[in-house]
Amino acid sequence: MHIFNSCDASITLFIKGLTRCIIRNINALMATLKKKTINLALQGGGSHGAFTWGVLDRLLNDERISIEGVSGTSSGAMNAAVLAYGLAKGGHEGAREALKGFWIRIGEEFSEIFKTPLDHVIGGVFNSSSQPALDAYLALTSTFSPYHLNPMDMNPLRTVVEESIDFEFLKGNLTVKLFVSATNVKTGKLRVFENKEVTIDALMASACVPSIHRAIEINGESYWDGGFSGNPPVFPLIFNCKSKDIVIVMLHPLEIKETPTSADEIKARASELSFNSAFLREMRAIAFSKELIDKDWMPSGKLESKVKNINIHLIENQALFLRYKSSSRYSTLPSLIEELYREGYACAEVWLENKFDKLGKESTVNLKELFC
């Protein structure tokens, strides 16, 4: 009798262990089925890129999200490269830490550069909503070129980026497809640096505002900010990635409320249109092509099939950026960066709650209505 009792106990333990194993496998399978793979297109916008940091932090904090490719311009390129490096070093948590470290350094070190003696006495730079020294410097750039105003070609951003990303490690350990854009100064053509081509110079070229920095030389060619030709370029994600979903993180309002009338307002709006025009053209082309393909007006091949199946999504907060002056893109006050981060995180939170189930199924924006 004792032998049978022992046998029953062994069978019971075996069944319990098997049941736990089956439950674990089912949970793992369900988690896999729920996981959605996306591509990211990150706009440039100077320090407003801290909003994108908040968006990325929230997306990375969701185990249902997987990232295949990322395209970026200017500060979007910085976010893209730091994201890729962090993912290669330590997965989602590594990427979150890398992005946090990068933006904290931007806030601390650049604010220190534009501190005045009075700020050092009263600590005003960390509490004020403006930076008088920065405003004065930006005013000078309207008269003097960077070749005269900055003869030593100093760019503290290069140091921060070099100390935030190990490019040799990144080159050999990329876990996402990385695309960084810049504009060829002589031809005006878009140059997309892909994967192993992404170097410190490629990032500096992507963020090279010509009124502030000298053109970046790469292989005998001069480059300026990628925003002039693609902010950000979307086509690399369509034709080089398998995922059908492209999430665009917007930093520029698609529409303003009133016609600008002051000199500063007109200048700011002209700059916005300049940096948005290439992106708007590309989105119009995508919307128009999808419409023609859907109506069977175009022959259906591999490329047409890619475009037809692409789903476009936007994470944005137009009201937020309409509140800021154009010059705020150059401000690196820690308080501003923290505010933008929080807003980005909150926007991504709402987007995931309302749009996650649409991933893999359909676009969550009306392309024709927005861009045509």
C-alpha cells in the first residue's frame, strides 16, 4: 500500500510540473502573439527632441512593442542613434538608460555654456524660462556666419555624442536598422546614412544648422541639416524593413492657427515650412500612391505591394509646440527638457491605449486628409 501511495504522489508531482510548464509556454506564446513590431520615424527639432525621448521611453517600457527600424533627422537622428546603441548594449532597459543619460547631459552641459555671471550668482538659468546669453548669440548668427563667429569650429554637441555612443561597438552590434539623413550642400540631395555608415560625422551632418555650424565634410562632400531634404525620410523604412507599421514622432505642427505678421513670426514660420516641405511632399506621395494602388490604377508588383500594406501612425502634440517660440528649439534648460520629456511620455501613453490594437491592421491617420 505504501508503494502505491508513493507512486500516486510521484504522478501528482509530475502532472503539476507538466501543468506549470504548459501554462508558462501558453503565457509565452500569448505574449509573442501580442507583441507588435514597429518602425520609427523621428523628426528633428533641436531641444524639442526631448519630447521624442519621452515617447521612446514609454514605448520601450511596453513589452508588447518591438522595434525593427528607425529613421531620424537632426535631434531625431541623435535619438535614433542613442536608441540603437542602448538596444545593442542592453535591450529596452539599456536604451532607456542611454536616452536618459544623453538628454540629462544635454540639459546640464549646454545650459552651463550659456550661463551669465549673474546666473552663477542667483542660479537663474535653471529657473528662468529664457536664456539671455543664448538669445544674444542667436541674434549674432543673423549677421555673422559660423565661419566668422566660430573660427575654431567648436561644437560641444560632438563631445556629448561621442561620449554617449561607442560607434565601433554600435557598428558591430546593431540590433535595429538605422537610417540618418543629411542634405548635400552643393546638390541639395538627400543623403541617407545606413547602419554601419552612421558615424559621429554623419550625426553631426544631420544636425548641422548652417547659421550656427560649419558644413560637415564627409568623403569630400559638404552636408547640412537633414531637415532641408527629409524630416524625417520615411521611404527607407518602407523599402528596407519588413514591419508594416511606421510610427512618426512629430515635432513640427502641421498647421498654425493664425497668419504670422511680425518679423520674428514670419521668419519662424518660413523656417518651419522649409524644414517641413520635404516631409510633406513625401507623405503626399505615399498617400497618393496608396490611393492609386487601392483603385488598381497601378500595376501591382513588389514595391507597390509594400506601399499598399504600409500603415502610418503619428504621435504628436500640436497644441504643445504651438505654445513655444521658434527659438525654444535652441534652449537646453533642464526644466524645458524635463517638461518636454513628460509631455512625450504622456502622449505615447495615450497613443498606446487608443491605437495599439490597430498596429498590424490599419493606419491610424487619414493620410489624404492630413497631407493632400
